[in-house]
Amino acid sequence: MTLPESDVEAIAALGEARRRLAAELGKVIVGQEEVVDQLLIALFARGHCVLEGVPGLAKTLLIRTLSDALSLDFSRVQFTPDLMPADITGTEVIQEDKVTGKREFRFLPGPVFANIVLADEINRTPPKTQAALLEAMQERQITVGGERHALPRPFFVLATQNPIEQEGTYPLPEAQLDRFMFMVRVGYPTEQEELSIVKQTTAGAPADVTATLSAEQLQAMADLVRRVPVADHLALYAIRLVRQTRVAADEGVSEVVDRYLSWGAGPRASQFLVLAAKARAALDGRHCVELEDLKAVAHPVLRHRVVTNFNAEADGVTADDVIDRLLESTPAEAAA
């Protein structure tokens, strides 16, 4: 399957848009190239993304800068233990018509009615409030008082969270984690990067970020990503990789999965693997998906969808370690 000539030209434009966005982010963000790449892949694949890292690693700043580089409506919700669901979705209030004196309910939209919603420190609020985002993330709508309210398009939830083991956090339910296309791990900067950060943030005014893409352009490019072809053998490789994580599967599972996992990934992982690989290929200016695209997005797609058990904790084995072993053991013939 080949792309029409118009789409070939559009992919070249998409690659240029990616370079412009990365350049604008680079004015404020030092280093973190892999994090930026994964965030842009999720963006052009219309996927939600959660960034996990200790405080002070510029997770919030990165998302705020991305919103400045796009001509999109942006809202930030600071998640706290006393935050209520209505504080996110909005609520109905009684309003009186001054002419007729009649009272009626009127819906006041919450901060979720924006193109980019920054859910800052999403695991600092209890599950009841975390769940307020479930319908919005999956259906791009919310229901209040029995009435549905459509959210603007495009719509992205970009969340940040501190590591689960830190104090004062509520782990996100698996059903909500599954709605996020990527879980991106944000690590510490190198010594040279930290020097640049200190010099940049302690002298002068911050750099001005220029908006490079409109909502219409972003929508068109996201549509283009979905038209990028993927060969059957590559889609089959993605499916086999995901199916190997399922402990209770009918077919045999590897020893590492049987020993270290208590739960595996569902079909949404296969969908997101292929879609993220399409976005990565298109952002690189390529017209079809390659095996390396699937391997490059395997960790952010799968790490929050597999549940490790006590054996893994005792042996110091992480979800990323299990994914590494699965990438090594999945037969390459499936993608040949």
C-alpha cells in the first residue's frame, strides 16, 4: 500500500512542523530530547500522555511550553486532596431570568473544556476525582445532570505525577492508566544540562515561544498519521508482543512473564503500539512503519499496562526490564 502524492507532500510538511515545534520547546526546555519526542508522538496520534518524575524536572513547564507553541486553548488543573469532580467537569447552577423571573438550570463549563488540559500532579487527588476525567479521555465528552456536553477538538489530557512510592499520592486506577497512550519517564538531567538550566533560569527573562500550529493544522496532521500504512507482518508483531504479557493467556507465556507479572496488557495496547509507530514514522518523514518504530514506542505504551508482582519487587525487576526481555524474545520472523 502506497500513499497518494498529496499525502507524501503532507508528510514532509509534518516533519517540518515537528522540527519547528522541537525548536520552540528547545528555547525553554534543556535536554529531555526523548521525552519531547514521545510527547510529540502522542500529540500527533491524538493520544493522552502522563509524565512521571520527581518534582523539579520541568514536567509542568514542558507541557505549558508545548501549549504556547500551539494555537490551542489551554487550562491547568492543580490536583489536590480536596479537589472535587465538579471542579474539573463543571456544574449546573440555578439562574434567574431578570425579565420573566423564571429560574432555570445553567451549565457552567469546568477547566476540562479546553484543547489541552494539564492535569498537574494527577495522583495527588483521590480516585473519585481522578475518575472525573475517564469519560472525557475516552469519549471526548462529559455528562452532567443527564446531559452530554461535547469537548473541543482536538482534546488532549497531559498529566504529570510524582512516583507512586512518594508520600501523599494515590495510585491511578488501571482503567484510567489504560486511557493514556504513553507513560513517559522523566529522568534527571546530565551535569552539563543542569549547568545550562541553572544559567538559563537565573539570568534574564524567559524566552518567548511562538505558536507554530493551529488547531485545524494539528487535526489535519493527526488525520494524516492514521493514513500511514502498516504492513500486516508488523501489525502482527505488535499483537504478539502485547499478547506475550498476558499471564492467563491460552498460549504459553515466557518464564519472565510467568514469574514477574500478575497482569498483562489489553487490546488497547496493540492499537496504541501501531498508532504510535505510525506517528513516529510520519514525524521522521517516512511513508510507512518500520520494525524500529514499534520497538521505540514499546516502553511508553506498555510500562503502565503491565502489573508486576511481589517476585519482581523482591528481585528488583521493573516493568521496563520485563519489556526489554519481551522485545528480545519476540520472534523477529513475525516482522520479517
